[in-house]
Amino acid sequence: MTGGTINISGEVGKISGDIIKKAEIDELKNNLFFELKTTNLNGEENEYQLQMTLTEVIKAADN
């Protein structure tokens, strides 16, 4: 179906904690992709690469 909505349920992965430095975040912004492979009812396979959006979430320190 062309132009339809893709819904992805469940965990698709995430990175959290102090393992990423600011310079690495900037590098990731345009380099995260999700690969989607489909097979239609006729057995025809398609492969798509969708660029992901990086969202930085900052948690305030506990007092």
C-alpha cells in the first residue's frame, strides 16, 4: 500500500545512560536508520531504509 501509515509496536531499541558523549550525539543525528523488509502476497520482497529522528531526553538530577 503506497502512502499508508506504518505502525511499529513493541521495543525498537534505545540507547540511554552516560555512554554517549555530546560529539557522538551530533554524529548520530543524521546517521540512524531503521531497515524494513516486506514480502507481499505474491512473494515479492522489498527493503526500505527509514531515517530515524534522534530525541535527547535529559533527566534532572535528584535532590
